[in-house]
Amino acid sequence: MTMKVLLSAFACAPGRGSEPGVGWGVVQTVASRYRTWVLTCEATRPFIEARLQITPIPQCTFIYVPVPRAFKFLHGTGLGHAIYYAIWQIAAFRTAWRLHQDVAFDLVHHVTYVSAWQPSWLGWLGVPFIWSVGPLDKTPWRFLRLMSWRSRIAEIARNIGLSIFVPFTRLVTASRASLILCASDPAPWKGSLPVARFPLGGLGLDEFSQLARAKRRFQGSFRVASIGQLRGLKGFALGLHAFARLRATHPSSEYWIIGDGPERRYLERLALQLGCADAVKFWGTQPREAVFGLLGEIDVLLHPSLHEQFGYVLAEAMAASRPVICLNVGGPAVLVGDEGGITVSPDKSPTQTINRLTNALCLLATSAKSRALAGESCHRRIAQNWTWPTLGSRLLDLYERIAA
């Protein structure tokens, strides 16, 4: 008989960002082999149903779990949204319990959000349970000074949240899991918990093929880019400091910052203070198709994120044969590995980290041929490991093992 799988994917929608993309990718992968039910947020309905009209998923049933009307105003961002998500998890468990009485699931997988400090209750259904969690990496306290006050408060709250709530999720969620898929080093999950380092994410074959056609760049000034939401956790201030130092030896270099967010004014002021504003271009938010095109205009992607579950922009740049520089944390460390990219350890001292980022930039700035060879290695790594067919095959093998 075909396995019957229940997925919990609060964030799940095609083309709506990284975490919804993870949810959607897992749904498509699992439903390609098994009969699949998906619990997801009501807000995803229009995006999912629009895609299903074009590309149906016959073996998949979507269940849009509501929360009580009195709490819907919390849906959004910040602390209110965290409360909304916690309430949704309770509603999702009640829905799952009723479904399980009729369907008798063989396996349950909590897919999104990938959060180590927000509990999922689905392990209490009494069937094999896989829990996908995000990175346990905390933001080093000394790095807070390279952020705006708003981002400092957000990262302090996250650090405190990890310290307070991870012991709780360890008790009520991790203890019920047959397997925990973690983006960061499993070592902090001390004890006998079944933890594997397995960041969730990948590129569709159409996306990969499109990125693979990005033109090569051998002439012009050395051009670095960072792409993503402008928030403190992304570490773009580290990138600006490293770029300002790079210009001492490569004065014609350029730095593109593609994206928008609450850190933009802080970063613009920082570029002025560092004396490199004339070489820094803020592009603002761009459509994904436009970002794919811009990747063909750069030499290196600099992604100094302080914690991250996967890192889609890294996968996209590598698929476009661009070498990447990132911090050796979370999903990016696994995604990049040592094939074409450069990972930098985030020391307790931001100054040492900036020095290492600068050295990595200088290394790649010296030779277009070296960049091309590194980019080809990056491209091969994505092709071999991080498209949904290859990642999905590894994930489904885990399903078979856990269900058995």
C-alpha cells in the first residue's frame, strides 16, 4: 500500500519567498510518491489554488487550518505573529487528530516554520514523526553593535527565546520525534535525540536551467553583491566593512545591495561613514526574475548572514556559476561546503570576521579565471546536491527508513 503522509506546512506557497518555497517544494516532492495531506495557513489558499489550476497535484489534499476569529488580528510580524503561530499549531493538532482517526497516517512531518523554539504538537499523534527545525546558532553579542537598534532588539529577543523556549520544545516536541532535521551543528542537541544535519531547500529544475544560462563575466570592475531582506541578522554591515577595506587594494570595485528592509537607512549611513557610498548601489526590492538577471552582472555573492536555515540566494548564485562567500553557520555552511565557495568562521570579534571576509574578497578579486573555475565548482555542487529532485530523493529515503 502507498504510504499516507501528513505534512504540517504553515508557510507553503509557490513563489512567495524562502520559507513558503521550502513548504511548497516538500509538498511536491512527497506527493510525487505518497498520498499526502497538508495542513497550512489560510493565507496561503489563493497562491496554492492559483498554482493548482495550472499544475494539479493529484495525490495531495490541502487543508487550510483557521484560527479563532478573535486572534486573526495577530497575523503579521513580530511578537503578535509568534502568538498567532502558536495558536495555529494547537488548531492544526486538533485538525490532525480528527483526520488521523479516519486516515490512519503512516508518517507525520512538521515542515514549516523551521523553528527550534516554537513547538509542534504532531508528535503526540503516536505515529512516526519528523521535525524540521531551524538553526540553533545565536547571534554573537558583540555583533549587535553592527546593527540598528531595531535589529539589536530583535536579535536579543531571539537569543533569549532560544535560551528559554528550546528546553520546552525539547521536552514537548523533540522528545516525540523519530528524527529531527536540523540546519545547524547537531552538537547543541545534547543527549540521545535522533538529530541529523539536513537543511531543507532546493531549486526546481526550471529555475536551475534558467540560472545556468547566466552569462559569464570576464571584464569590467570587480562587482560584489549581497541579496536579501535588509535586516540585522543578514550581516550586511559586515559586508560593507569588508568592501570598504577591499577598495584599498581594488579601488574600482563595486558593491550592489539588492533588497529592502528596516536596516536600509542604517546601511546607507554606514556606507557614507566608511567612505565607500560612491561605489555602493542600493537596488531595493526586485522581482525574482530581475534578481536572476542581476546575478549575471556580478562577480561574487557575499552573504554574511549570522544565522539561516538554508540560503536560497546562495543556491541561486551558485547555480549561475558565481562563487560565494558566507559565514560558516547553519544551512549556508552545508550548502556551500568547500567546493568553489568560501566559508568564514564568525569569531567572537567582529573585527576578525571582517578581516577574513576582506581576505576572501581580495582572493577572488585578483583573477577572473580563478573566479570562473570557482563558479563552475559551485554550479556542479548545486546540480549534484541541491535541486529538488536530488534533495527530494534523500528526503524520501529518510521517510522510508523512519516509517519502517
